[in-house]
Amino acid sequence: MRLVRFLSDLASIISFSPFITEVTGERIGENLKYLKRNEWFQKYLNNDESRKLIVSDKYVRNEIGKLNTKSIKRNPYKNKYQKYVRKVLQKKSQNIEIISG
């Protein structure tokens, strides 16, 4: 009985955790707005294949939406964003060479 209560309490804590954020279209758009200010991100947008993924692929857009918007605002040039976006695009891309840099 205690285990069931403990698991129930744990589930309720996790479900209301502030660390679990919902990705919305608004958040994706806001993150893209800040990422577009970077030369490295502009290279992805200038490439047809990566641009198509950024604009229309649900997985890629969702992953961009998961990025911390406040942190991107403060330091959009951070290498970790560049590496993360590259990794996401490479996962979905048929031609990895074009988005390696």
C-alpha cells in the first residue's frame, strides 16, 4: 500500500514539474527568431535541404523548440546550440555533408 501511494505521489510530482516544458509553435518561432541572427544558422537556412527540415519537419522544429529561449537570448552564439542543431539536422538529413559546418 505504501509503494502504491509513493508511486502515485511521484507521478504527480513529475507531471507538475516545472522542468518539463511543453513545446509550442510560439516557442519554436521565438527560438528560430534568435537563432536566425547567427551566421552559422543562416548557413543552414541558405541550404535547401536543411531549410526544408527547419521549416517543415515536425521533429526538427520540436527539437528547436526544446532549446532554452532565455539562454538563447543571452548568448545565441553558444557552441552548444550550434552542435545541437547540427546533430538534429544530421539525424534527419539524407546528405550529411552539406550541414556539417
